Amino acid sequence: MLSRQFLVAMALALASDAWAATGVMADAKLQADLERVAHQRIYFGHQSVGGNLLEGVQDLAAQSGVPIRILEVTTASQVGPNTIGHTFISENRNPIGKLQAFDQAVGAGPSGLNIALMKFCYLDIDGETDAKALFARYRATVDGIRLRNPGLNIVHVTAPLTEVQSGPKAYIKRMLGRPPYGAVENQRREQYNTLLRQTYGGRDPIFDLARLESVAPDGKNVTGEWNGQLAPAMAPSYSDDGGHLNKVGRLQAARELVSVLAAIPVR
């Protein structure tokens, strides 16, 4: 079995080759996208994977020579012009608390923001999660925010994935009829993500983090299986611990996030 270090090294090499071939590190589109994002007023509620994404945005900005102001805030009202304001909302494993915290942070009236988004952590959706009920709560929260902020652009973010446990422990679990970690959890995350894509696809901007995480640098789709059901899973090249984004993962994801944000018209 290939080691994680080897896989990450290969991913970095593939990414470097791709960037060298396409000029991603300093291409004109990336620079233009970053400059457009830098002039927006954005609020982002998240936890640790969101922190990985913001690190990636900062890395891309530094590589492209485009200054972007990223500031930790308590509420959206503290986000000034030309700023990405962000908050570590609630705690992991409490998705309803995160929705409530995001709703409160955006505020009871027009916020003056251009864009708002929040993301769940992979820990917020486990094997027992009712994905349909959670998405209904998310949708109701978004609807309430829209009523108070009719001009606000909301970017919907798919729930991130994890690797599916492998190795001797996973083998023993399967022999005992128990799912390895990540197999059922990713199925629930995909159920939630499917509802999000079906509801908002073609209507609102979507940052499909789960899709990005599950497509390896060589273009192959990564999946996990349990009880005959396949679900997308985190590609090992993008994480050092099976869940958070490493350098390869955060650059890949941040590039797509910047592209999604840049495509939204400035009010």
C-alpha cells in the first residue's frame, strides 16, 4: 500500500506540473478573480476546514500579488468594505447550533454584505444524521436570511468529506459486519449534498467542496462502499489526517472558491 507521504508528494508533483503547464499560479484569470473578490464584502461562518480554505485563499493571493483583507469578526456588521470577514461559528457536532449562530451573525436587518456563506464540518454529519431534516433546517435558515437581506448573495457549500478508514482495523470491522469509519458518514453527507445541489443548482452559486475533495489529482473519482452503496470520499492526496485539507487540498479548493465568489456581481 502506498504511504500517505508518497501520495501527497505525487499530488504536489502533479499539481506543480499542472500549474506550470496552465500558469495557474500567476494566470490572468486567477489574478482577476482575486482582485474581484478583494473588492467584495464577504461574511463566512465556518470551523477548521473553513480555516484551511482561507489559508488557501491567502496563499493564492500572495502568489499572485493581490492583497486580500481577511479579518476574524464576531458579526457580519463588523465586515467592512473590501474584506472577507469570518467567524468560527458554534462548535463541531452541533449543526443546528451552527445554523443559529450563522443566522444571528448575519443579523436582524440588511447587513450591507455582498456575499454570505457558511459551511458545516465533516463532524457535523455522522452515520445517524437525518440528512433530509438537516437540509430542511438549512433551507429555512437561508430563507429567513433572504427575507431580511433581499440583496444578499448566499453561496451554498456542500458538506466536506473524509477518507474511508482502511487497513487492518477496517478489514476487521468489515469482517464483523461493522462499517469502517467514513463509509456511512460519507453516505449521509452525500445525501445532504445531493439535496443542496438539487435545490440550488442553476439558481444560486454553489461551492461544491465535496466534489473537489473526491476527485483525485489524476482526475479519478474516489469513493467508499458500504452495504453495496457507493459514496464520494476524500482523496488521500488532499489531507494529512483524513479530514482537514493539506497544502494540495487547500490550494485546489481555494482556487474554486475564489472562482465562485468572483462570478457574483458586485452591488
